[in-house]
Amino acid sequence: MNPYLMRQLWSLIEASHTSLLLSLDDTSLVRWLIDRISGEQSLNPIEADTLSHYIQSRISLIRDVADSR
């Protein structure tokens, strides 16, 4: 995954409402994040798949970051 996409993801997580990030189940959270990023830039299927796997592997961290705010 390129650094720009990773930065964009974590910026989105930081800017998102805590309640939303904590209320979505894992699958919905992954889909919501990918949809938001796809709205800002075009993702090819490989990038979307890579991003999905990255988010899935960081779900606990994403929820911890959201919960700590």
C-alpha cells in the first residue's frame, strides 16, 4: 500500500466521529472506510483489496484510537 493511501486512511479515521467508528461491525467498518476513500480517489481492484486487508488487520487499533478520543 502506498504511503499516500495509508495517510489518507488514518486521516479519515482521525476525522471520523468516534460513535460511528465504534458502532459499525467489522465488515461495515471496512466497507465504510473503503467507500469514503474511494469517493476521494479512484481505487483499482488490487488497491481496494489491499486496503481492505490492511483495515481488517488493524480493526482493533482503529477501535482503540476511536475509543481513546
